Amino acid sequence: MTVFKGRPIIPGNVKGQAVISKKGFNTLASFQKSIIMRAKKAICSDKDNSDLYKKVLTDKVLCIPQTIGSTTGGLVILTIAKMSIGPRAILFSEEIDSLAAAGIILTDVWLNKKIVTVDRLGKDFLEGIKEGSEIEIKEDGTVIID
């Protein structure tokens, strides 16, 4: 068992299975195809992200350094939450970027849907986790990896 402590952005107690990208996560490129196709599950469509390409993102714990790409990132997060195909939680090794924060916070406020989010978990976080690991997130920003 490994424990990390970060800053809760959207606090909550949740458990789930990890999907990991050690490079920046392009929100639009990753979810665009699932949104357009009105898919029942989001499958990563970002060909430039070999860590996640073609992996299911719905109901997973998305572990990333931070998001990159288009200014539509916040709207994409809001859209996938509205479609109920988003991740269960997003864990950032670095500080959350403003576009992801906007989407995650607006999803909570406007849709009353929580994507539990913790940032500032540190660079060792992505090195200390394996694909498919079971993760438990506590409301105070504690992340426990089994």
C-alpha cells in the first residue's frame, strides 16, 4: 500500500481503477470521438497519447500530470459529465490547470455531478502507480494505492 497526500479540488470519498498517462492529457483529443459518436463509454481517441489510446476512461481514476491542449477543455469535461461517460476521479501529479479546474468545478456547480479531483500529488505519484491499480481517494486529499 502506498499513500500520497494532495490538495482536494472537488473532495469526495471514492474508489476505482487507475488509468495512467505520464504525459499531458489532451482533453479534447481524448474525448472528442466519444462525444461525437454519443458513446455509452468514453474510449481515449488521442493517438498522440500512447499511454491511454483506445483505453476506456469512463468510471476510471484518471492519473495525469495535468491537461494540455485546446481552450475547450473545460467544456469537454462538462459535456462528458452530462453524458455520464466521464472518469470517476481525476488525480493530478502537478497543480491543476485553469481549464480543467473550470470544467470540473462547473460540472459540480451546474450539473451537481462530482468528478472527485485532487492535485499536487507530486512527481513520485505517477511513478508509484501501475495501470489497473485499485485506488481509494479520501475527502481530505489522501490517495491510497493498493
